[in-house]
Amino acid sequence: MQAIKRIEIVTDALEIERVAQVLEQHGVSGYTIVPDVIGKGERGIRRGDELSGVFKNSYLLSTCDESQLPAIIEAIRPILKQRGGVCLVSDAWWVKH
């Protein structure tokens, strides 16, 4: 097993591809995106059932090495500040197969 950082991001669905591009620009080669997640935060309830998609959120799960993390966080922070959302980072273990 290898020690890694787990990155979880929930933000506006219209910005999730931009977040994924940031990860790729910083050497993260894989991620999972879950569209149309619902929940409640500082901007109120996000139901994900609007026809336009303007008020939908998406969830992104990825991992990185600890050395990559500071640059990734600084690149994602402006997106979250502008569009709202959360970024959670935790320690995890990569089970290689």
C-alpha cells in the first residue's frame, strides 16, 4: 500500500470539468465524477432537479501525492471562491493491484 491524499470536491456542475482540468495540469491522471449530487451548504439547498442545470452540483473524487497537494489546492481555491463548493482532503492508502 502507498500513502496518498484523498481529494473530494463538490462544486457547481458547470465548473467540474474545469476542476478536472486543474487536476490533470498538476499531474493527477485519474478521477471520478458523480453528476447531479444534492445537498445543502452556505448557498442553500442544491436539488439538482432544475431543467437548466444552473443549480446542479457535481462530486469529484481523486487522489494525489502529498507533494502535489499545495499547488492543486491553490489552483482550485479561486474556482470554489467564485462558484461555491467544498474541497476536503484526507489521508488515505492506495491499494495497488
